[in-house]
Amino acid sequence: MDLEISDETYTFTQDIAASRFTVSHDEKVIGHVDYVDREASPDDTSEAAVRTFTHTEVSPAFGGRGLAAHLVRFALETSAEADLKFRTTCSYVMEFFRKHPEFEELRA
């Protein structure tokens, strides 16, 4: 998915082999959200696999543009389309969940 922000194009993709979602600018990865997929456990609200987001990072040179929020939203929406529920150990994703309650029903 491409997104225009302040006349710059950013590309959001999922790198399944690396278990991460990335944002790129001029074909260079400038940020990522890492995840781990596992089978649901008895304490989850899901019977399907659960995706746990573990780390979010955007290069400081690209800070202040909202890229981390766009990246996390892309990761959550893409995961939801795959019928996955989520958990997180990442403080940024935790804060994103707090600010965006529309994703609450997708938490495991």
C-alpha cells in the first residue's frame, strides 16, 4: 500500500519471512513492526492463531510524520483481514490500542 504524506510517497508492506510489517521510502526500509504468530491458548478470546506485536520502530530521520501510527494501523488491518486476533508487548502498539478503541474487539 502506498501513502502520500507531505508530497512524499511511503510504501507499507508485510514481510512474512521476517515476521514484520515495514514502511519504505525511496525503496529503503525506514520502519517496522515485528510480530510473532502462535496458536491460541486457553486464556485467549480467539480459537484461531494469535499475532503478538513485539516492537515498533521508525527511523528518527522520519519522525514526526505519523508514520508509526500509519504502520501500526496497516499491520492491524492486514492481520484482521487474515482473521487473526492480536496481543502486544510493544508499548507503542499498547498506546495505539488505547487511542483507537475500534480495534478492541480484535484483541486476543
